[in-house]
Amino acid sequence: MGNKLSRRRQVVDEKYTRPQGLYQHRDVDHKKLKKLILDSKLAPCYPGDEECAFDLEECPICFLFYPSLNRSRCCMKGICTECFLQMKPPHSTRPTQCPFCKTSNYAVEYRGMRSKEEKGLEQVEEQLVIEAKIRKRQQELQEEEERMQRRQEMGSSSRNMASADIEYQGVSGDEIVSSQDSCAMPTIRQSSRSRQNRDDEFDLDLEDIMVMEAIWLSIQDTDAQRYPIHVAAATTEQFVTEDRYVSPAMVPLAEASSPSSGLACALASLAEHQHMDGDPSTNDVGNSGAFSMPTASGRSSSGGERVADTCPSGSWIDISPNSGRAMSRGEGEWGIDHGSEVAEAGTSYASSDATVDAGGGGSSLQDGMDDRFQPSMTGTIMPESFEEQMMLAMAVSLAEARARTSAQGVTWY
Amino acid sequence: MTSSSAPSRKALSKIACNRLQKELVEWQVNPPAGFKHKVTDNLQRWIIEVAGAAGTLYANESYQLQVDFPEHYPMEAPQVIFLPPAPLHPHIYSNGHICLDILYDSWSPAMTVSSICISILSMLSSSTVKQRPADNDRYVKNCRNGRSPKETRWWFHDDKV
């Protein structure tokens, strides 16, 4: 890797081999910096752009846009050269920590401009499009949701309390504390968020669905086509059991999005698919999934651990200090390494899963919800194996998210 | 008291200014749940209203955070304090100083106002008792000269609350 990089000597304008004055740099070795830039070991010091353009990347420290960024060796987060030069505290003898994931001995590498980065960027764009669409749908859904909540105030409030107890117990338990390890904050964060939202009843927050989709996409990026169903199952666990465990991934990803229960997003996507499929058997899945929620909460710990195992470790940690921006950025980076695989997986998914209507159908979603959500909340049906049904439903959701990705990919080429 | 009066700090650097403007725009599009930024024309000092999360000890309570940005933000951490009355919390002193590692030693320039807010809310939310830190009186007395919490040598010991 190192050889490959050093062979490729960059043609960089002389003036971009020194800082552009973003900071008042203290003792920068200009000779060394110039050599590193010419050897393609650091990104050239192009002046940062205030505005986002298609082929520019945003440095998460100075929020300016650059044609290319350096990457943390530890967590692959981008950083512009001038911000990177600021990272080492002048008088500190301690090894510098990565500003993103806090790994010590922070180091970056430069992988050049474009090509692979381009793919990553495209993914970011795709993600943004998905987000925008979902946000739009959220507004529509919210109105419906409010109506729904009014109708079933009685039934759901008691159930909320039950799950709240369990959750609280979990937060103070030793097991969670030990598993937090270095990233104590994100875990706690989520608990507060879910708690905060407890009174919102079953808040069908579409931003959560958005987050769920983001997680799916990232899982796909790292895991490619391996065990898609398995991944879907894990995701199911994650959302059905306990918000709290989702938190390390959820919170940094969602950061600014409002919290709501994992149940809500499971429900929402289920409803969506029920409606889209128009399949009576899937409707049953929706009912059972909703009703079994309190039971699921009780098993939270084992579910959470399993999720942690299946998910790429990087995604849990390295995004923690970041804001909502982290999501698209992270996607982009994963995309860099697995870009081609993802595209492949995307197409195979879209074509193989005939039951999924990838074209959307979000607009007609309300009618579906109206009819089907009520029984699901107040229902008395107790399914035999709700996990299996949820897995199925989630797999369908996954396929749909996938189909959407690939469909949009086409428009970007 | 002293902390809420105008500090004699240097103006924001260009890069700090640029970043804060972008953070503010992002906040307006996507504010962290439970927080309201009070609109002022002062980019260097944000006053943020915090609503205690439902189902926690601070439900239905509202507090104000004052965030002051140094010249070299984000390379340096902002100063974050609660304006009086500060919430009763084992890590929040009656003068509004907050014992939270990310505001001091563990600050990273990759953090944002928004991420700070979320950390503070989670700190509040995970509290099990409404009480002041054990050394509150001594600490507050030591700060009477208007010392910034950033000058305190904090000892972060509790990773649960």
C-alpha cells in the first residue's frame, strides 16, 4: 500500500504544497509538508470551498469543501491537510488521538482524488436523496399518526409503561456499563432519548426509518451480499428489542433526529410493506410484531449483543463525536472500499425479489396505515413466532431499501 | 454571575466564524431534540434552552445553557455552563459549571454544539438523584473570582451519570 502511494508522485501546483492560511499554523515544517504532499502522502492544501459541489468532500473539522481529503488510518474519517496539521497539541507529549474515534497515535493516509472517492460521494448523494424523500413522507405520516394516537390513547399508554421499566433497569445494570467501555456517552444518550420520547406514545418517526435504512446500507456496504437474510434478522432484533442497544449506531447517525422507539420504525416499515405488497399474510406480520413488543423488551440484552456481533465494529465507534453529518460521510467511506460489491448486490436484490415494489408507494401509505395499524396496537392476537415474522418483514424492507439504492444508482451514472 | 457577563475574549477567527455559521444553519434545519437556540446576533455566544426529557427527573423543567466560543474554536472547546438556576444534578455545580469530560479534556474538534447538547441532555436524563456535587460549596467558593470552568482541573470519575 505504502509503495503504491509513494510511486505515484503528484503533480501539485507549488502554492498548494503549503497551508493556505486557514489557521495560524504553529511550527509547521514546510519542507516536510511539501514533500508529503508531492509524494501523495497528504492531500494538497487546496483552498477550502464554502459551498458544496458534486465532486467535493466536506472536512468534518473546518466544514469546508475539498476535492479530496486525507483519511484516518483508524476509522477512515476524512480530514483536510490544514486541519490535520492542527491536530497535535503543540506542547503535548501524549500521542495524538484521532479526533473522530479517539484512537491514539492518530495518523492519516491519502488515497488520492476521485475514482474510488467518487463512488463514495455518489453514495452520499444517494443517501441524501433517500433522506430527503423520507423527510417528505414524514410530514404526511405525522398527520396520520396524530389521528391514530388519539384513537388509541388508552391501550398504548399502559404498554409504554411496561417497556419503560425494563429499559430503566437496563441502564443502571452492570452489564451495560461494562459493554460501553470507551464510548459510554452514546449508550447513555440513547436511553435519554428513548425516555424522552416515551410519552410520545407510538411515535412513527420516519427519521428513524431513515436511520434504519442507513444502517442497512452500511451493513450492506461492509458485508456485501453475505448472508443478507441473517443481517436482516439481526436488524430486526435490534429494532424490536430495545432502543438503548441500538444507540451506539443510532445516535451518532441520527444525532439530530428526534428519538423514538424502535418499535415505531419497525411498525412504520411494516405497514409500508403490507400496503405495498397487498399480501394478507404480511398483514399478520404487522399485527404480531406490534403486539409482541413488550415481550421483546425483556430479552433486550441478548438481542443487543447479537447485533453488536453482526455489525461492523467501525460503525459503532468512529462516528460517536460527530453530528448528523457523520451518517452520509460514513456511508461514503464504506462505499469506497466496497463500492462495486454494493452495486452488484443492489442489482441482484432488485431483480430477485419480485414481491417488492421498489417504486415507492409512499404516498398511498396512509390509507394502509389507517386500517392496519389500529388492530396492531390494540389487537389481541398473539402470534406463535413473532420473530420469524419480523425477520421476514425486515428482509422485505431490506430488499426494498436495496432496490431503491440500485435504482437511484443508475441515475447518477 | 461573572460567567454570564461579557467576557473579554478575542473575536472569533475566520475559520471559527465560518464553522459556527454552518453549525447554526445545520441547527436550524435539524435542531437536536429538546433544544432551542435563542436567536441573537452574537455568533460567539449561544444561549440554548434545554427541555428536560420526559420520563426523567427533569421532565417539564427547562434550563438555559450558555455556550461561549473561543477564538480558535473548534480547535479549542467552547465554554459551556448553565445559566442560573442550574439543574440539580450530581455533576452540575450551583454556579452552572458542568463536570463533563467532553467539555474539557475529551473535547475533539469533530464535536459540534449539537453533539454537546445531546451529551448534556443524556447526562441529565441518566441522573437518579437531584442533588449537587459533594464538593459544591468548596468549588463554587473557589470560582468566585469568575474563573472559567475550563480552568478547573476536572477529575472525571463517574461514567454512569
